[in-house]
Amino acid sequence: MALILGLPTDGLPVTGMTMSSFEALQAECLDQFGVAPCKKECRGCCIKLTWLRDLKENLQLTDEISIRRYVKCHIMLLIGMILFGDKSGAAVHSKFLPLLRDFGSIGQYSWGSACLAHLYRVLCRASRFNCKKIDGPLTLLLGWAWIRLPYLSPLPRKPRSFSLANRWRNWKRDD
């Protein structure tokens, strides 16, 4: 995880309680983002990614609070689309919101360990005979496959940063 995606594997555990009510989810969003989604912008205890995208695009970056809200929206989108995505690819679980309360401690969590555990869980589910789709951190799986099975990967470029996944950033196949 640390080598491929640059996510920390040491630190605080990524755990959280599922918010039991829509009102609790609204209150947490109001505290984190300054606005709360309505019922149609949520799916159970998940927030639709379209709401987060719209919120992120419409934020006016005029002060530190708005910049922090922007970054929190971006992190929630990364969590929902790349690290802990579901099969629909349309929502992110609200259990990650409390982890973003203390802006300074976001980087102290072991995001890599949690992401890897999530990948193992979805791979186990995907191996069942009746499974038709797979979800989870497929970027990690693809990066690992390209490193371990180089005949599958495009021609790598020199990594520009620490994470090995950057080798294939902006690659173009010469066909």
C-alpha cells in the first residue's frame, strides 16, 4: 500500500460507527461541510457522490474554512471512488465522515491497511460462483498486477514520486 499508492500503513485504525439516523448524517455533514444533504441526496447511510461533487465545485475558496471543506469533499470523493468504493460507484459511506473532523489528524490514520483489508474482503466476495461484479480499490489491484506481472502493463516511465503507481501516469501506447 505504501509503495504502490503512497498510503500510510501505520497509525490510527480506520474505524467508525454507522450513523443510525438520517438526522445524525445531516448533522455531521452540516458540521463538516457547512451544508447538509437532503434525503434524495443520500442512499441509506451513504452520501451520493454527485452531491459531494456539486458541493466541491460550488465552494468559494475565500478562507481557510472553505479550503478545508473543499479538501474534505475531495477526500470523501477519493474514499468513495477509489479506496472504499461500492459496486454502484455512486455513493460513499458516511462512517468515514467522523474521521475527517480533526483536519490535522487525517494523515495519521492507517488508510493503507484499511484499504488493503477492504480489497481482501471484496476479492473474497468476488471469488464466489454467483458474483457478477467486483468493487473496491481496483486501482491498487491493477498497480500490483502491473508491478508483479509486467507483461500486462504498459511501458513504465520513471516514477516522479514515491508511489510506484505514478510510473504509469499519463502513459500513451504507441500503436
